Amino acid sequence: MRQAHILAAALAIALCPLASTADTPRQIVGALYAPYLRSDSPSIPSGLELIGANATNSLTKAIKKHDECQQREQGICDFDFDIIVCGQDWQLSQLRLSVANGNSPNPVVRAQFDNMGRPEVVRYFFVREGEKWKIDEVIATCRDGEKILPDFALKLTLMKNPPG
């Protein structure tokens, strides 16, 4: 029965509309993962593009500077992986979303999933900007084989190491 619920949740997430039309933090994060869960997705926008569609103004500015650096340098500026999936390649399964501080002004959505058989965790920190929920920070706890890497904080990294 539990597998049926997980399958139903994955299907609902896969059918979820684009991230920019989602209303709740959980829906926004579910929409981020939808293209990665579809086997028929020939190309997926970068993780930063997907996050940027629902990012706070400050995170959007940091992502834009990173993108400009990559164009200028024709390569890697701060990191070279997709933070949404904790890697450059993906084969996602067992996606589970949970919300902490759901009734507070700063909910956190935790995405747990297996990527190529490795358990990964990415947390999305939300705030309200105007009437909409926006992603203000993304912290990934990724693995390199069996080794758990230090947490990677997207906005903190981009702000601490301004591209240029």
C-alpha cells in the first residue's frame, strides 16, 4: 500500500504544472523535480533556471551573476553540478517531499530521493515576497559514493564567491 502512495505521489508530481504556476512551497518543489522524473524529457532547463523561476530577488540576482560569469568564462564559475539532483547526471527514484515549519513565515521543503541509487537530500527555504512564496536558499547534502559531502548552500556560495 505504501508503494502505491509513493507511486501516486510521483505521478502527481510528474503531472504538476510548471514551477512558476505552483502556489505552495511543496508544489513549487514538486514542480522542480517533475522534469527529472519524466523519462520522455529530452532536455531540461538547468537547475538554476528552474530555481530562478521561483527565487527571491536576492537569489535571482546571485544566479544572474553566476550565469554571466559562466558565459564570460565559457565554463564553470562556482560549481559544476545540478543542485536539484546533487549531480551532473540523474536517474531519480523514491522522491519524498516533506514540509517543516509549514505554518510559519519560513517553511522548509525537504526533498529526499535516490539519484542513481544514492540517497540525497536537498532543502528549500522559502519566504514570502509580495503574495508569492519564493525560494530564498537551497541547501544540498550530497554524496560522493558513500561519503557524505559538506552541505552546499547555493545562495551563500554565490554571495560569498561573487563571480567575476
